[in-house]
Amino acid sequence: MQNKEAILIGSVLLLAILLYMLQLLHNHQTKVLGEVDIYLNGNLYQTVSIEEGKTFEIVNGNNINTLQFTKNGVYMLHSNCHNQLCVQQGEVNADNYRSRVLGNRIICLPHGLVIYLKLGEDTPKDLPDV
């Protein structure tokens, strides 16, 4: 009886370790493609390459947004929108997009702007209407 219990416990532990290793492997397979797509009022405005330390300004009439690029991602450095939620969303990158409410997007609703971090596993199919 004890031998069977030991085999069962060992099997469960081995299965748990294997599942953990598969999860780690899957997390490392997500790659940033090195670009962000910028959508303005639902239309592709521009695709910009990610270069660490680079800033990119988006001007649409009186609406101004500034993106700051990091090694693997992007964040909204500045916006002259009234609510500043886009600035407060912080950086999006390959390591954190799964835990973010907006996934791999930064959205400035007052300016009709969606920043989409392009990842190796998906394409922009379901952009929200802003």
C-alpha cells in the first residue's frame, strides 16, 4: 500500500514539474516583432519600429501624444488629453501584456488612439472602436 502511494505522489509531482516547465517554455516563445501599429480613429496611422530610448510624437490637430520606447516595449510618455488614463496605463511589453487589462494595447480614448504592440503570436484582428 505505501509503495503505491509513493508512486502516485511521485507521479503527481513529476506531472506538476512538467506542466510548470511547459508554461515557462511557452512564456519565452512570445516575441516582440520590434514594431508598434498606431491606429487613429480606427485607421492605421503608422507602423513604428521599436528602438530603445526613442520617442515618437503623434499630432492630430490639437491632440498630442508622445510614445517612449523601451528595450521590448512602449509606454505613453505624454498626452494632452483630459483624463491621462493612457499615460497611467504604463508600459506594455512581451513580459507583461498577458496580465494587463488591455493586453498589448495602450488606448487614448479622448484622442481616438490605439497603440498596438505587435507580437509574434497574433495580429490586430479585434481592435476596439474608439
